[in-house]
Amino acid sequence: MALAAYHLKNLLEAGCDEAGRGCLAGPVVAAAVILPPRVRLPGLDDSKQLNEARRDALRPLIEERAIAWAVAIVDPMEIDAINILNASFRAMHLAVDALHVRPEHLLIDGTRFNAYTGIPHSCHIRGDGRFRSIAAASILAKTHRDELMQRLHAEYPIYGWAVNKGYPTGGHRSAIEQHGPCIHHRMSFRLLKEPVALI
């Protein structure tokens, strides 16, 4: 099914999505993207439907051809303080804050959102597979977060973040069990069956 160019015609819409919500480590990253109605982005789709090479190829095209785009992060300490759902919404708000063009409507991937002052929004289940701007936001959020996790891997290679990107894989949990968590882990998450202390 082809992705829709807009939800409400004749409004400047920004698609918003996040990456890293289910991870044990690293920030949650959100993107907001405003696309021209007739933009050409061959192969654009929900980031989860694309392999890494396709996401990496689309990222510069989105950044070049968007009317405006922005990416924002909320770190693990703030995630632990306000919970991952609120942290995801905050990251989206920060991304919208950073847009150099103010949108007239926000398209949110998912079922819930904390309203952004002065800009109406609509939530869309599986919106990243329905609207171009949300799909573009999902790709920017995912690629920027993956890049960040690669950098964090250089600091803490024992956790294998270059491969698992902070998600709860068997290898990641084994490394936490063996070495303990570090400052980039979300201590409010269930890292292991038993509570663990920060190293």
C-alpha cells in the first residue's frame, strides 16, 4: 500500500516518531519531519520494514528534501525519572521545538501523545506504515540512534551495542549479568531477573 502524503489536506504537517523505546540502554530518540507533498523518496517505508543499508541510503535524501527536519534525544537518567512513555513524548516535543518551520498539525505514530501547546495532533496506529512524513521520521530517529549507539559502543564495547543497539538480546543481558550495568543503562527497566547495581 502506498504511503499517504498527508492526513489533512492543505495543512503543513510534521510526522513524528521515536526509536529505542524498548531498549535497556541508551537514549530514546525522536524525529519530526515536514515533507513537500510531491517529494520523491524511492523505497520510503516504515524503518522496521527496511534493512540498515536502505535506511542509511534514505536518511540523506530525507534530510536534503524535507521542508524541515529535527532529531532530539532524552537520556537514560531522564527516562528513569519520568518513565519511557513520557520520555518518548518529550523527545518528540523537543524535535518539534527544533524545527525551523512551524507545522500546523502533528502526525504521531502510536495511540497516545502529550499535546504540544499551540499545535493540534492526531495519533495513528502503525502510522509509520501509512504516512510518508511519519515513515521519514521513523528512519531519521532509527538511523540517528543507531549512530549514537555505535559511538557509545566505543566507550563500552563489553555490551555489544554496535550490534544489539541496546535492545534486550541474550548477549546484552549476559554482559549485564557478567559486568553489571553502566551509566547508559536504564535503571528503571528490568535489566535482569534480579535487581542489579550500577558499575
